[in-house]
Amino acid sequence: MQRPGFQFSIAGLLGLVACIALNFWLFRLGALWGILGLNVTKHVAIAFLCQALGVDRPAALGTAGTASKATPPPHIPVS
């Protein structure tokens, strides 16, 4: 039986709550700080989702995809 593709851990849930609390606090300081905090939180959330879903995960050993057959770039010697 396979594990679901996306599952929150306790640490991930705690990080989400911490980001929301930080955004509330930054909005109390000013609109610019709040918007900057939202931007950082958005990037952290997208990185967490990409990691959890395995976006850049290498393929399994038994399956050879097109990525393993790609030719390396030509080597240009520098003198």
C-alpha cells in the first residue's frame, strides 16, 4: 500500500501556524512589512509543497526515463 502523495507532519503544521502568526505580527507593524511577510511565507509554502510532492525527486532505479538518456553538454576546453 502506497503512502499518500501529500501528508502534513507535526513539524509542518507547526511551521504553518508560525508563518501565519508571523504574518499577523508583521501586518501590525505596517502594510509593507505584512506584504513582504506574505511573500516570504508563500515561497516557503511552495518549497514545502514541492518537497512533499517530490517534484525534483529522481526516478526509481528500475524505470529509465528520458532524463537518464539525455546527452551531456559538449565540453569546451578553456586555455
